[in-house]
Amino acid sequence: MYQILNTLYIMTPNAYAHLENNTLRIDVEREKKLQVPLHHLGTVVCFGNIMISPALMHRCAENGIGLVLLDGNGRFKARLEGAVSGNILLRQAQHRMAADSTFTLAIARAVIAGKLRNSRQVLLRGAREATSQSDQEMLSNAAESLAISIRNLSVADNLDVIRGIEGDAAKVYFSVMPCLVRRDKREFFSMDGRSRRPPRDRFNALLSFLYSMVMNDCRSAVESVGLDPQLGFLHSVRPGRAALALDLMEEFRSILADRLALTLINRGQITEHDVQEREGGAVLLQDDARKKTVAAYQERKQEEIAHPLLDTKVPYGLLPQLQARFLSRTVRGEMEGYIPFLVK
């Protein structure tokens, strides 16, 4: 357990988080391990089997501190918060525009175009850095396939067609992902496509954990600007599903998760010993690996990247917040169309 900026991550199994005066105290086996003033916190993220006192839950709700529950693998389970706030006029506009098929199609097309464009950049970079001709050819061919998918999006006339294009492109993308792994690491970090719930190999276990953190950041971003996270444009509405956060997340999968996963593997920061195989074929990250991954993710979020619309450099961690704001302006009609964030 440790605090990064205004977010507290509690990862120690069976830790007990409770309220002590105006502080959050964490005990493990009845021994105090950490105590943090509540006014220093914006979010508390709990991984796995963490016990939380009702008094602490109430105080977090009163103080506007988000309480996020993830399972042991980092998959999002719930977010506890106080009374709903935000701009009711914006939410009304969001519900109106969600019923507009033309607007919905435009947003869905934009977020998937952003996802495929950023995914393609990962493949092109890998092709340039490939040390073997076969890897270079496979990555280049996959990048060209994604380019075709991007062009096909422009003529997609309904959501099912867009989802079909995205699904086919994802299969191509993940089929060549092993080519981006160093050859001496491939024995342990190979993957046969994307698998989840549960992940079936080490690579997918790492990706699932990273995606859960990106998802949490995107949900926080859409909530912070006053949008309804449950009402999306690309992802269908289901009870308990943060569809709009999933929409926003698409353009950030390769930027914030895939590239970091490759870095952690290729640099040997995550090894074959950092995962745990369970009965039934599920593969999960060990506790120490989760801590290393969280720390690396937070470090990446503090790195800066040029934002083309703002003509300035911003931290990676601020990108979901900025894009959520652009999305809200598009919903209001203040921007002509949503422009996803694109890496060069």
C-alpha cells in the first residue's frame, strides 16, 4: 500500500482500512501500517480482499473521495461515491445526443478510428525497430491491414459495422503482438490472441491489469466533467456498465497500456516468476508484480507528450481528463465533432 499524488492504493491482502479522527488508517493483522489525512486524498483504490469500515465509507462519500474496488487481478468491480453532482444540462444533452443515430455513429467512428490509428503506430514503431525480417514483415502487413480498417470506418453506416471492423482489426493487432516482444522473452510471454475473464497467459494477465487502471482513470475523467459514465455511444447500455468510460478508453488502450506492457516485459521488469497460474487455466499477476505495474503506470502518467489540439506538452495522466472535456464540448455542440487523441 502506498500513496501516489492524491490516490491511495491498498494492495496488501486482508488489510483493514478505517477512519481515525480525520485520517484514513490502515492496519494489517492489527498493526498500524499507514495513516493519511483525508484532505490529502482524492481517490482510494482497493485491490482484492481489503476490509473497509462503514465509517470510512461514509466519510469518503461526504468528502467527495472516490472509493474504487478492483479484484485481485485489477479488474474493475465497483466505485462508491456520494451524491451525484455535475452539470445536469450537460447530462440532459448527453441523453438527447445518445438518441441521435447520426451523432452516435460519428462518436463511435471517431473513438475507433483513434484506437486503430494509435494501435497502428505501435506496430509501425515495432516494425522499424524489428531485428528480424520476418517480424518486420508481419508487423508491416498488420499495420497495413489496420490502415485498411481505418479507411473502411469512413463508410461504415451503422454501429454493428463499426464494431465488426474494430473486432477484425483487434484480431490482426493481437496476432502480431508477440513480434513486439524481445526474442529471449517470447518463451514466457507469448500470446494466442486476446483472452480475458480470466486471462490465459502472462501477457494477457498484464494487459488486463493495466486496462483496469486505464478504465478507472477514464471513468473518473467522464465523471469529473459531469458526463454520465453509464450512457455511451459505441458500447451498448447495460446495468452496471460504464459504457461511456469504455468509449473513451478505446483511444488510450495502446498508449497507456499496450506500450507500457511491452516496456515492462522487454526490460525484464515483469518476468515469468511474477505471475501465478491457477486451476482452470487462469493466469494472474502476483502481489509484487501488481505493485511494480502500478508504480510503472503512475510514472508513465507523469511523463509528458505533445497534445496536437492544445499545441503544448501535457502529462500522459491528464489525457483522459482533456479528452473527456473535448467530448463534453462536442455533446454540448461547442465543438463540431469529437477528435480523439492521436500519437505520432
